[in-house]
Amino acid sequence: MMKRGFPQMGGNMNNMMKQLKKAQENMQKKQEEIEATILEVDKGMVKVEITGKKEIKSITIDPEVVDPDDVEMLEDLIMVAVNEAIAKADELMNSEMGKLTGGLGIPGL
């Protein structure tokens, strides 16, 4: 009876599957580490702490910037700090996952 599959690959297929599984486990572990990392953006009067998972942990506002007659400035400061924190989290994820994927540009990683 004829053997099906790729006989020329022999044990290499098993080795390749083991390597893929290990790579997947490494990527999962790295992603969990990144998501647990706390990043900080300090814009002077507004400070934002965010996780690598893009969850805001804290926003600290200098009381001097709280002016009831200029709420727009405070809103702008918060928006800038939060957007920079999100960008920093994205940058961390892309940088660290890029190290694992060898720069293959795999979507979502």
C-alpha cells in the first residue's frame, strides 16, 4: 500500500510543527508580558498611565491647570496625553512582536 503525505519530509514535518508550537507559545507569553506592562506619558500638567493592552490605569492632573473658565485647555491636555499613551502602547507591541516574527509583518501582531 502506498504511503500518503510527504514522505520526502520524513521527521522534518514533526520538527517543524514543534517549532511552530513553541513559537506560538513564545508569542503568547510575550503578548501577555506586553499587555501587563505599565507605560507612562507625562505632559507636565497631565500624566497618563496605560497598560500595553491600552487600558488607562490612571490620569493625574496638576491642580494648577484646573481653570473653570478654560475647560477646553484641560480637555486638550488630557486628549493629547491619552493619544500619546495609546501610541506608545502600540509602538511597544509592534516593536516586541516584530522581534519574535522577524519583521514578517504578520497582521494583528
